Amino acid sequence: MPTTIGDIVTQMRVRLGESTPNEWTDAQLQTYARNAEQWMANFLGKMPFSGRFKYRESFVIPADTTDVALSSLTKRFAGLRNIFMLLPGGYLSDSLTEIDEFQENRWTGSTLFTWGGLVVPGYMIRDTNLRFLPKASGTRTIYIVYRWLPALAKVSGANLDTPEDYNDDIVARALHFALADVGEKNTSFEEEYSARLGEIEMIEIARSHESVGERVQARSPITFT
């Protein structure tokens, strides 16, 4: 059964020795739990080779449009991994070229010429939008691979997006936030948590590399004469 924000709050209350709200309200602990989930999702998503919090989807750039809102993506955008354009025949282009802000005017193109829907654009992230240049008179389909983060405003009954294996680590991080807000501190937290994060990194990297075989070199027996 998936873990919820409320489950994390219950575990926090056990650790805090506060079964009913006294020093911390449920709303406060839910905030710490959500923040801890965000922290863990960021940690796992940025880790090389973990494969966590990566998502691929497609969308259409309407004709005569350059900007597509990042908020229109299925999941909450955190960082771009790769981006392609769908070509005729179902093929995907090479990765789109990222436009340097100093080259934006060159990619905009002249208003005297209209590009068709087959032109492969460059891209840049501008504030809360993905910008594609040059503008085209036809629609273009884009495939994007990106890192995402859990939704921010999760209620008590909302499921966590982080793996259940790391629930205890989320509780520990949430407790750290809770204690810090009332001027208390677990002096051994940083040392213990950093050791645990090193262990998580080892586990996560192994997820995608255990199928790699070890190379054993065959050797001929040595004959002594």
C-alpha cells in the first residue's frame, strides 16, 4: 500500500514523542513531510544513473507559436534531459540545439520569410517557458525527456512519489526541519545522514549496473620445463 503524507506525519509523531498536537500542529508536520519528499526526490533525480524521476512525453507547438509553458507538461518540471522533434515517417531528429541568449536574434529569423512546419527549431528555457525558434507556419511535435519533482501542495492522504525504501530517510529529514524551526538540533544528524546518503547512492547506482557482467580474461596454463 503506498505511503501517504499522513503516514510520514504519524511516524514523525512517534519519533517526537507527541502523539497529539502540542508543539507541532498536523499542518506544520505535513509541510515538513512535503519538504522532505522534495529534498529526497531532488537527491535521487540528480543522481547519475539512478533513473529516478525521469519522464518522457510529447507535445505540439502550435503554428506561429514560439513559447510553450513548462506548467503544461504532465509532471512538475525540474530540469531538461533531452529534447527532439518528430520528423516525417516517425523518425526523431537529433537532439535540438540549445540557443545561447546572445544568439536568440539570429534564430528568430526575418519576418520576410515564413518557415514551414518541417523546420527543426532550436530551444531555450526562458523563465517559465520553453521557447522554440524560428517560428513556423505549421505545427511541430516535440518529444522531451525531463527530470520532475512531486507536486508541492499535497494533502495528508496524498501518496508519496519517492520509493518506500527511503521512508525512514524522509522522516529523518522532516524531523530535522521540525526541530530546527523550534530551535532544537540533533547534533549527530549531519554525520549520520551523510553516511546514509552515501549508502543510498551506492544502492541506486547499482540498480542500473548490476546487469553489467564482470570481464574475466582467459589465460593459458604456464608450463615449466
